[in-house]
Amino acid sequence: MTNALKTTSLALAALVTLGAVASPALAGSAKFDSGYYITQLRYDGVNAIAADQVTDGIFRATVVSDGHQSFEFFDTDSLQPIKR
């Protein structure tokens, strides 16, 4: 084997290894953006002060109404309230 071939083989092996390590990290990089949902709810007239992900399709918002805080659940895609 020549030195160029050895270097190329090592570089290729390093790329494959780094790709295998980075793939799981990149797959989980889609984080819940609570600020986005709070802003959207406020735009719709809901006085939200916090938002937390419950499942992939549902989030919980802390809503202030008449000076009292309560939890309300919303669909993440449509922002429609989920009735219990």
C-alpha cells in the first residue's frame, strides 16, 4: 500500500466513524420551542406564560386568566385547545 492510499483509507474510516457518532445526535436535535408556542398563543389571544411538550402532538401551556394560573392543553400543529 502506498502512503496516499493509507491516508485515504484512514480518512474514509474516520468519516464513517464520525458519521455514525453524529447521526444519533442530529436525529434528536429537533427540540420543543416553547417560546414559539407562547408567542403563537398570545397572538391568538391566550395569555400563556409557559409551554411544555407532553407528547409529539400535544403541549401544555400555563395560562393566566383573572390573576389565576391554570394548565391548558393544545395541539402542536393547529394550536387548537384539546378538551378533556
